[in-house]
Amino acid sequence: MKCLQNRPVRVFLFFLLTIPLLSCNVLDGGSEFVESGIASWYGADYHGTRTANGEIYDMNTLTAAHKTLPFGSYVRVVNKDNGRHVTVRINNRGPYVEGRVIDLSRRSAQEFGIIRTGLAPVDLYLVKDPRIDGH
């Protein structure tokens, strides 16, 4: 244990152990943390209607609604209950229920594992390059 008393070794170990903690808000693909909250999903009732960005809503695509993120943004949604994740493109506004941070399309919810429960606690990450993120 005498080597741990050496200041350069302690400094090196400090940085070796803290650098991963400093980068924990960034995922692969250059993603950065946006917020935490509750995810929900919407499907057939809105299928074929116009979204806030002018597209026709297709519940079978990997899209979502968010209150403020720019249209066309890609967001990685991480399910805190089951560890699953999905990367979606923002094409609509919402959700308009307090505490909810994102409304997923039906397909996104299916891949994400919340079709039955309807809701899940999530972390949202803005994906800088969705090709790197694996989607």
C-alpha cells in the first residue's frame, strides 16, 4: 500500500476512476442527456392525422411527440424499468399530460416494451448522429 501514498499515483487513480463518471450523461453516438420523466404512447386514434410538423402520423414508424425539441431531432429513449431503448424522430408536439415527457408512436412503444403498461419512467438523450447510434 506504500505506492498509494505516492501523489502521482493517487492523482492518476483519481482521474482514472472519475472520468467515466464525468461522461455518464453521454451515450454512444454523441448523445447527450435531455431529461427524465414518464413516456406514454399513442396509436390508432391518431393514425392518418396530420402531426404538428405537417406529416401524416403513421403509428408504424419510429416517431414521437415532444413539447420543445426541434422537429427532425432524434432522441434515444431509455426505459428505466426494463433497460430497453429505442431511437425515435420527433415529428409532433405533446404530450399534454403533466409529468409526461414524450409520446411514442405505437411501433416505438412496442419495441420499447410498454404496449401493455402504457407508461414507463424514461431518460431522454438527444442523438447527434442516429447512424452512429445504431438506428
